[in-house]
Amino acid sequence: MTVQNITGVLSLLLRLATVYFAVIALFALKKPKPFARCAPKTRFACLIAARNEEAVIGEIVASLLAQQYPRALFDIWVIPNNCTDGTEQAARKAGARIFRCPEPVRCKGDALRQVIGWLLPQQYDAFCVFDADNFVDPAFLARMNDAMCAGAGVCKGALRAKNAYESWIAGCYGLYFTSFDWFFSRARMNCGLSAKLVGTGFAVRREVLCQLGGWPTETIAEDAEFSALCASRNIRVWFVPEAVTWDEGPHSMAVSLRQRLRWCSGVMDVGGRLRPALLRQLGRPGGRKALDSLLALHTPLFRVLGALVSGVALTERLFSPGGQAGHIPLLGSAAAAWLLSCAAGAFLAWLGGYRDRRIWKTVALFPLFMAEWLPLQMISLVHRTRSWKPIAHTGAGRVRALERE
């Protein structure tokens, strides 16, 4: 088979994958049916793994203590690990309970596995997972209770950037979160598939964890791994848009690239680990969820292959007779792509409620943020990051979070 034939086949497969994701995304246009309001009955354990988070741990504990939900029906557990600061003391002072991991912790998944293994025998109905730098909407637990009463086993809430106006990089995280909330989670909720677990602001019913043998993840992308495990067992992840969590985005480009490289590496590890289980599930009940999860896990690979196919086509065009004359149209295409990405960023800013004029710098540079994913995915194909390095949080944007609502 010639190189041209190979690129032709790859191009066809990539177009089919693109069409699939585009069709699914269209379901975001449908307004989801809200969950019926239910009397509080679910007893939650709120879990916060924390590594050197003294500066911010008090804020998330305070936001959980301010929940519009009976205090007797939830407990707040902070899991300090590998700390060299006063995270534990600050969490205890703020009103949280402390769980000290008896075994070494390499990543967040290790901390969750140990604390959930200890808490499962206790009388909790569901477990909520947050990051230490978060701020939780006062109605979060109430809306998760509604979903649990409606029959949900795993629920994902909406995610927003609490410091979107502090820097353009942090703002790009807000737009990125919005894209997943709407065109992945909301769209899939509307067509019977599973929402995407993005790190924080989700809840898992006790029975689901018992079915999975506790918290079962092993990679550094515990959210993607848990989501894929659910798909391999025909367990649906429900989207609960009114359960909102705010997350602090990085200010530094270097920190952002390091974080996203870890995400890319973790997702690729998850794909390799769970591909067989997802393939086995295709012919069974819930096969659609397994297929969707399989395609989502391989999106980084699709992007890299797409770049290679485009590179081959571009090379042929430039080195063909008269190819040099194509430089100007190519520059025009690049400029059009940049403007189109800016327009998409502006639309996401509007959808996510980031409507202060300061967001325009983020919108203008959103194409750069998105373009950076490709080299990170290429690096992850040949070299995987499997170590977790802490990201310093300052609590930026804590006052503005609820002002936007």
C-alpha cells in the first residue's frame, strides 16, 4: 500500500470520527430536562485530597459548610498527603475532618482509594470529590441529591474558572471547561450517553463503588480512568448542570503546559489500560457508552494522526509544480482558522457567563491555548509523564465566583 493510500484511509477514518463528535455535539442544542426537586435524603462524604494547599483549603471547606443542605447529612474529609506546609492544621481549623493516608500517595487516585476504602463501611450514601482550590456553589449538594433521587449512580456537575479575569491563561481554562460542559456532557446527557468526568465536582453512589471494589484507578488521570471504567460496566455518568464548582486556573504558561502534558499522558495511559475492557463491552448492553468512551480516549491520537495526514498533504502541495504559489492561500487559511477559533472562544465565553470585557484578551489568545494541545499530545505519544507535581494555588478570584451568578 502506498503512502498516498495510507493517508487516504486515515483521512477517511478521521473524518468519520469528526462527524461522529460533531453530530453528538449537536445534542447540546436541546435544553436538558431539570431534575425534580427532592427532600434531602442522601448522606454525602465530601472528599478533598490536598498537597500543600494551606493557602486555599479553608475556602473550599467554608463553601461546603455554607451548603443549602442539612448539616447532619454531609461530612467534609480532607486528605492531606505529602504536605510540607500547614494544610492539615488549616483544614482542621476551617472545620473539616482529617484522614491521614496509611500508605504512600503518588497521585490523587491513591488518596481517594485509601480514604474511600476506609469510609465505605460507614453509612454514607454517596461520595463527592473536589480539588483543594475549588469553591462550591451553595446548592451543589442539594442538586446532587436531586439527581441521586432520580436514580443516578455517578453525577458530574458544571465546572467554571473562578479566576477567569486574573490572566488570559486562567480564562482559557474557563472556556475549555464550558466547551466540555455543553458540547460533551450536556450533549451526551441529552442522547443517553455519559457525561465527562473532569477532575472535580462529581459524586458517586456507594453502590457503584462497591460494585467496582472501591476506588479502582491506577493512572494519574483518575477522572478519565474512572469514567472509562464506568463505561466498561455500563454505568452511566449523569450531568447535573446546576451543581457548580469553580476551579482556579494556572497563571503561568509553563505550569499550564506541565499540567496539560500530565493530562495527555494520563489519558493515553487510560486508553491503553482500558481499551480491551471497552472493546469487550461493545456487543453488550451499554455498548454505545463503551464506544463513545473508547473514541473519547483516543481523541489525542486522532489529533496527532490528523496533523500527520495534513502535514503529508501540505508537503505534497508545496513540492508539486507551482506549489510555491500556494503560500499566500495557506497564510490566508491560517488567519481564517485563527479568527474562527476566536469566534468560538467568544461564544464559549458568552455560554459560560464570562461577559466582563476583560475576557477579550482570553478570547484573542484562545486559539493559541487550543493549538498547544497538539504538541503536548505528540510528546505524550513517545514519552509519558507519570509523576504528579503540585501546582501552587493562591485563592485568586474567590470573591468573584458568586458575583457572576
